[in-house]
Amino acid sequence: MGLALLKEKDSHGVYRKDFEEALYKLNDIARIAEQKLTIKVDNYIQELYRKQNREIQQLVETINTLND
């Protein structure tokens, strides 16, 4: 069984090291974008929860006032 040779430079002229660095940078960009999106979604959900909770508390207070 033969060993696979690691090409330093592809036939199209792209160096393996440059390609790997570009992939790492792209991965970092995607990871940061995903983190920002997750934070925005979490904040949006949290704000909706707070708004609904305030509305429920106001309704409970109104019902309690009417029952008195």
C-alpha cells in the first residue's frame, strides 16, 4: 500500500498553507456571525417574554382590583 503524498502546491497554483489559512479565517467569520445571530435571537425572545410577563401582571392586577 502506497503512502499519499502531501502536495505543497496544487496544479492551479494555490499553496496548501494559504488555502488552510483562508479556511480558518472563513471558519472564524462564520462562527462570529453565528454567535451574533444567537445573541440577537436570545435577546429578542427575552424581550418578548418580559413584555408578555408585564401584560400578565397588569391583567392580574386588574382582575384583583375588580374582585375587591
